[in-house]
Amino acid sequence: MTTKDFDVIVLGLGPGGEDVAESLAREGWSVLGIDERLVGGECPYFGCIPSKMMLRGAELLADARRVDGMAGTATVTADYAPVHARIRDEATDDWDDAAAVERFEKVGGTFVRGSARIAGRDDDGYFRVQVDAETYRGRRVIIATGTAPAMPPIDGLADLDNSQDGPLWTNRQSVRADRAPASLVVIGGGAIGCEQAQAFARFGTKVTMVEASPRILGPEEPEASEVLAAVFAREGIQVRQGVGVQRIGASGPGVQVTLADGTTLTAEKVLVSAGRKPNLADIGLETIGLDSTAHSLDVDDHMAVRDAGQVPVDGVFAIGDIAGHGQFTHVAVWQAGVLTAHLLGREEPFGGYHALAWATFTDPEVGRVGMSEAQARDAGLNIRTGTQQIASDSRGWIYGPGNDGFLKVIEDTDRGVLVGATVVSPHGGELLGMLSVAVHGEVPTKTLLTMHYAFPTLHRSLLEALQALQ
């Protein structure tokens, strides 16, 4: 059975897909949105929002434990139940997307839940998209299928129970936990692994993190990795860097993890946070001349998908995690805005990716915009770097315990502008705003040095880092 034709079919209603689908529907376009999972995607149900609620609770516990010697004495008893209740009731509506579906349908969109597959084009140029036994047609297709937790090829991993009550977790199980496990092995020292490790450790979980690469937070500045590893050690998190996992097996009600060096670890749960895999393999890309084995889709500045010859495929667009410019909610929504404007024939707010910014919400937070020092050198730039330690900054010194970190800037000396910056600091993500403006707007370093920096503030550390450029 074939339904009516649509102006556009959106495959995947994560943050970006949902945004562009609703925006076009409000403009009177006939829009079909398809998703087999929850409308809104990973971020509101299993990622950004619930994980930050976990971290907020953990932060409060850490601050309470810092009262002694600073403001009196305090006895702290951790209880994860309020965090679980807040995630369940306030953030996810018990992992129910009825409100999101209703919002889309109220603006005129048509929603179908299921697994979508592109089935080529008809002679009139319309795309055919199949969902179960139904076939839908659209003048355009927007691919926003996102990513899923990757399962590395570790011996025994596939045999473990990854149900909610099983010993194997990804972020999709960990954020639904109603209690902090007694012990946890975290495989992968990226942003998700670091955030979850610290959150559960502060609620009393015995945590061991295993990272096969030489250091955790590998994409960040080495100094950032060093600071966070030291903080983790101080908080009782065992960090094993530079060693892989050989095999995993059930051990009683929990798991046993054998590392490549022969070390064995046992825990109640193992959290696999070893990256993400693109949801592209089974959506029929080959039927429209694209590579079904691709890890990402190549898009131009209008979010049009390009084929192997760099030629835009007429009517095919992509946004979000699978568009190759970072797996971040804010990137997906930004791309959705660019694509919506393009399709509506309006001025497009495309500003490039040279000032892409992101944050890891550990304590201290790790924020980054633009290039790292290594990336700038690899690009052949002549650079200077300047660093200010947060503890040496007036506000950082006042902050006291928990003031670990630094602010580092990278200047392109030929142009006299910043091309990157990293901040590791309490609330470091909040310092990214001014750093992003500086990098995105290519504000001259000389101009930044003439600014007024309110005293005493954490953001004043930027002035001190600029003054340290060499």
C-alpha cells in the first residue's frame, strides 16, 4: 500500500531531525517523520539531559564533602533514588515520547514508528521509503538516523545479558538505573565513560576505568587528560590507561574482565562506552548511489549529501551524528537550522566548523573550542600558546578544594587570532561562550587584551592566559 506523497521524509527524529521536521511542518510542508525509537533521540532520554542530572547530584555530594575545613562540618549520606526519580519523572516521562509525537503532529507532521529503508526513486524522481509493509514517497529525504552505542569485538562480550537488570550496560541502561551499583568497570575513557564513572563513584560505587589508548579523553589536550586522571585517582576511581580488554565473562551475578596484561577485574556491572556506531548500514543508501558501509555522509554547506565524486545527490540531505562534524546535539540542531533555511529559500546561518565547541561535564568540566595545540601544529600554523592555572587565578584560589584545571589558548601568530582554546575548570563549560566568540569571530588577540575582565571571576583567567602567550 502506498500513502500520499510528502514534500519531505525525515529518517530519524533525534534532536536535529525533530527540529527540521517540525520547522518545515509549521511552514505548511507535508512532512513524514520516521523513527523506530523515541522521538527526541538519545539526548533527552539516554544522553545529555539525564546524564547531567546524575552529575548534578554527584556534584552536590562532592561540594558537601568539601564543607569540612571551609565552612564547618558536614555528614554526607549518598542516596541515588532522588536522581533516578528526577530522570524518570522530570526528564523522560518514564521514557515515553507521547508528548513529543503529539507536538509534531499538532504542527501538521505525520509520524510513523518503525525501521525505515530507502528503496530508490520512482521515474518521477520521488524517493520511495519502506517501513514494514508500507511504502511512502517523498520529493526529498533527510537522513538523521544518528548513532548507537558501539560494542567492541571483545571475546565474551556478546554473550552477556544487556537487559536493564543484566550485568552489561551501555548509557541506555546506566541512565535508567534506580540505584548506584556496588562496583563498576567502565570500558572506554571518552566523555560518556568519564562522566558516568565520576557520577557513580561519588554515589559510592567502586569504579575502575579501562582505556586502551595511552590516555583518557584522547581527543583533548594531554594536560586535560592529566588533570582529570589525577582528580579521578583522588576520588578513588582506578584508571587503567594504555591497556585493552582481552575478554569478558559472567562471574556470579556480575562480570569478570580480563585485561591484555593478564589483570582480572570483577564488578557488579560493566559499562561499555567505547564510542558510537552510525545507523547507516541498513537504510538503503546503495539504492540511491551512496555507500552503505560509510561511517558518515559527506555533506556540503547546505547539508546536501555528496556522492563519491563530491557531487550533491539531488534531494538528499543529512544532519546530525552521521553528517561527519561531531556527535553533539548542538551541532545537529544548528545543522537543522541551516537546512531548514536552505529548503525554504531563506538566508542560511552557516558559519563553518572552525569554532566548533563542546564540553565534557565531569568535575572539573573540560571545554574545548576549535583546534588543539597538536591540530594547529599539524595544520602547519605558526602558533603561540598561553596557559593560566585555575588555582592560580584569584577566583580559582578563592574557590579552594575542587579548583583543579587550567585555561589554555592557541594563537595563530600570522593572523594574530585565536584558533583554539581549552578550559578545565569548575563550571568550565560556561567559560566556552567568550572563547567561542573569540575563535568564531576571529577577534584579534590585541583586542582581547584591551577588554575589561571583571574581578574576581573565573573568566578573568583568559586575560592571564593571553598575557602568558609565548
